[in-house]
Amino acid sequence: MKSSSRLRCMRTLAACAALLFGGSAHAQALEVATSFSILGDLVAQVGGERVKVRTLVGPDEDAHAFQPRPSDAREIGAAALVVVNGLGFDDWMTRLARAGGFKGKVVVASEGISTLEMTRNDGHGHDHGHDHDHGKDKGKAVDPHAWQDVANVRRYVANIATALAAADPEGADAYRAAAERYDGELRALDAEIRAAFAALPVERRKVVSSHAAFGYFGRAYDLHFLSPVGVANNAEPTAKGVARLIRQLKEEKVPAVFIENVADPRLIERIRSESGAGVGGTLYSDALSKAEGPAPTYVDMMRANLATLQRALVAPGR
């Protein structure tokens, strides 16, 4: 009887310990602040339950138009790690973190990728300047939307895993394992997108999106994206540039124009009506969808964009 009582007691203590340590582990989760929803998902994929992610610019929100609040600076200042895209896309995040008293490491997820530079006027009347400073040289602008190439996101994930392991050495093995698993998923996704466009005729590889967010996608998967505005979604298109773009669409019989989830659709609707191109659907450029939408994670987002492009470009008779 004593033995039985002792066993029950030990089991009770073990259960209490599990609850205690489980709660403690949750309370001590690594606090990571990220600038926008795509980065937030990548950190969550690698960090799992060991991290608590705070993302400033949420799903279906435009990072170009983000206006931080004083409370944002305080919350970021208390984080153990800050992760930014870099390439001038979210420099405000670093300034905000420092203003909130953050003393730790700011991780640039895009570090080490092959960047894409664009001239400020590419002959289509597009202003590729950005309200944030993307310029490396006079007349040049760096495209910050590097996540639109899955190969670049594999680099993002490696950089994030390294940073998490340095900030939380006890979880290093878990972060490496999660990053390896996720990298395999990304490799498969990259191959899937390449295979989908492999047989697409050259004349059907031209599409129009709201702003120049798909340069890396175009370079990686051999599509030509046109846009009425540059890399900043809140830039103002010129009337001359829009008219030139409409003429080009008519001449080249571009099959489709696309709305973006973070953009005002009125400009694209005007281009569609005046050019005769069809509306191909909604593309996810700078933000994920909400949880109930078609693109709540990065992998979901790229597959949603792939499906939308395929329907518009591959369908015969358009």
C-alpha cells in the first residue's frame, strides 16, 4: 500500500513539474519582433514554441504606409531579437527599436542574397523610387521584395535560424532541425513553381501588377512584370507613364492585369478597362492574408500566387 501511495505521489509530482516547467518555458519564450507578416511567419516556422513573435505590420496591411505608435517602440524595445527585411524596406523598424531602448542585435534576414537593382525610370514611365531609401547609386534603386524568389527565402530562413540559435543556445538544435525541415519544403515549392511555368509561351509571360513588387519572382521564374508605380505602393503614377503602359498592353496583347491585396484596385481597374486585358485576380505581394484567407503563411502565399497566375496565363483563348 505504501508503495502504491508512493507511486501515486511521484506521478502527481511529475505531473505538477511538467505543468510548472511547461508554463515556465512558455513564459520564457524568446521575444522576437518582426516588421511585417511574411517575416513573422518565417520566424514562427523556425522558432516554433520557443519563440513569441510580435509583428508590427499585420496580414493584408501595407508596410509602405505603416505609421508606428509610441507603444510599438516600447514593445519592440523589450524584445530579445529584432528581425528586419533590410534593403531599405523597413529601416523604420530599426529606428523604432532603438527609440524604444532596444540594445540587442538587429537581424537582417535578406543578408547574403543577390539583390535586384532597377533604374528609376525604366522606359515605361515607372518611378522605381521608394519613400524609404533604396538607392545605392544615383539613378539606381534596390528592389527590397526579395521574398518573391523562394531561393532568397531559403537564405532568409538560414539567417533567422542562426540568429535564434545565438540568442537562445539551448534551443539551437531545435532551430536547426526546424530550419532543415522548412528548407526542404521551400526547395519543393521552388521546383513546383519552376515546373508550372516551364512550358508557358514567351508571349504569355507578361503581366501587370499594382506596383513593382514582383521583380525577383520575374527574374527567378522568367516572367515579365509591368506596373504603373515603382517599388513603393504609395507612390503616385504619372499620367504619361500610365498612358504609355496602356498602349504597351494593347500592342503586346498582355493577357492579364492583377490586383494586389495591399493596393487600391482603382488604378488597375482603369488600366484593365482601357487596355482590354482581363483581370487575373489578386496577388499577394507585401503581406500575407488573414488566417481565414488563401495565404496565411509564406508557402500558402506563393502557392496562391502561382495558382492565380496559372489561371490567367495558361488558360487558352484569353
